[in-house]
Amino acid sequence: MMGLLEKVGTQTGEDQDSEAAHVILEKIGERAAAVITPTRVVFASITAFLILSASLFVLIWVVPYDNVDVDVAYMQAGSGHVVLAELDNKGSRTLEDVILTMRFLDADGIEKGRSDFAIDEIAAHTSIAGDNLEMIVVGQSVWEQYTIEIILNYQYYGGDGSERWTHKVGDWTREVFVDEAPFRVF
């Protein structure tokens, strides 16, 4: 008995803390193994996924924001130039009174081709492309520099939007541009 008391008496405070920590850790481990089962882990994972999905849904579809892009593809054809556009309302609200003008200008700023597109409204999360958003400029040299000017006017929930973008073309036979209007969250 005296030997045991001597050992206890010689233990330092750190050793006693360490031993107490080990005892607590063993008890927690035993209880955790009894409480945490594979079924509960799977259920908790599915629940976390559903909560994350619902949050993402709310951010994309419910929170009101305006976000509009114009994607432009330029190509040189055998006898001229082709400009294709796609108008993309990535926002959660409808755009109204949308007017998109594409102009094809030579190095002196003289208009060689023009395309105007107007639509009453573009629903949220909708894009528009097609024949109405293409411009074909025939008879112009493919060896010179040109400028494509994109003008977008629209009405959104918070007011009027007006954007103008220009792109120098002619060095490459095919170029793609993405023009983005300012992102507005309300």
C-alpha cells in the first residue's frame, strides 16, 4: 500500500490531467459509438444536402436580381462577315422594352452593316438567339480592321439600363465576345 501512495504522491499535476483526459476520452468514445450509427450519418448527410439545395434555390430563383449578358460571335465568311448574338437574361426578373442594336463599322467609323432587334419582354432565366439576332455584311474585305458596336437598352425593375460595347475585329477569322451589364441585387 505504501508503494501505491508513493506513486500517487510523486505524480505531477500534468500526469493527473493527462490521465483524467484519457478517462474522459474513453467515455466519450463509448457513448459516441452507441449514438452515432451509419443510418444516422446517412440521414444527416441527406438533410445537409437538402438544406444546401434549398439555399441555392432561394439564391437563384427567389432573391430578386438583374443580370443580362450579350454573347457575340464574329466570323469572316468567303464574301463578307457574319455577326451572331445571343441575348441572355440571367436575372430573376423580367426585362422589358429590350432593344439590341448591332453596328458593323469600318476603320473610318462608317457604318457598313446594321441590325436592330426589339422585344417587349424577356422572362427571367431566358436567352434569345436566332435569325433576328444575326447580321450578315457582304461585299466587305476580310483583310481589313472593323469594329462591332453593340448597344443594349432595356427596362428593369429598378429603372432603365443602357449599355454600349465595342470590339475590334479583323485579325482572326472567328472571335467570341461576352458583354455583361452590371449585376444588380435588390
